Amino acid sequence: MNFSGIAIGLATFLIIGICHPIVIKAEYHFGKGCWWAFLLAGLAFSAVSLALTSVIWSTVAGVAAFSSFWSILELFEQEKRVEKGWFPENPKRRKEQNINN
């Protein structure tokens, strides 16, 4: 039996499952301005994916790379969800925004 597909599927499931709360926490604490951190993570995982010789690990790194890139979009979408009241707003950041305006 070949378990490669199952291993990659499980890794993909876990990576996506981990990225969702990371995006929520990042938006809560830092706002959408931290998008560049997801870009850097995506670029780093892309480089790792290209460097690895194992197909399974290269694929997992590629999934992590594109999950990081997708998280940039989700970060901006999360801000909209917070504005709609679907997620809590960070009261400390609200004060900072009012001072700057």
C-alpha cells in the first residue's frame, strides 16, 4: 500500500486548520498590517519546497507556502468579519486607531 496521498492529505488538513486561528489571532493583535509576515512565510516555504528532494515533504512545504499566501487574503477578509461583528475587536487597537484619526 502507498500511504503518500493519505499523509499529504492529512498534512494539508492540519496546515489549513492551523492557519485559520493564526489569521484570527494575527488580525486581532496586529491588524491587517502584518500581511507581510504571511508573505515572508509563503516565500520561505516555497524556497524550502524547491530545495527538498522528498516528494512528500516538498508537497507539504508547498501546501504550507500557498496556505500562507492564502492567509494574506483571509487577513483582509477577517478585518471585514470583525467590522460586521462576527469576531471580537481588540479594544486596545481601537484606542490606537482613534488616537491616529
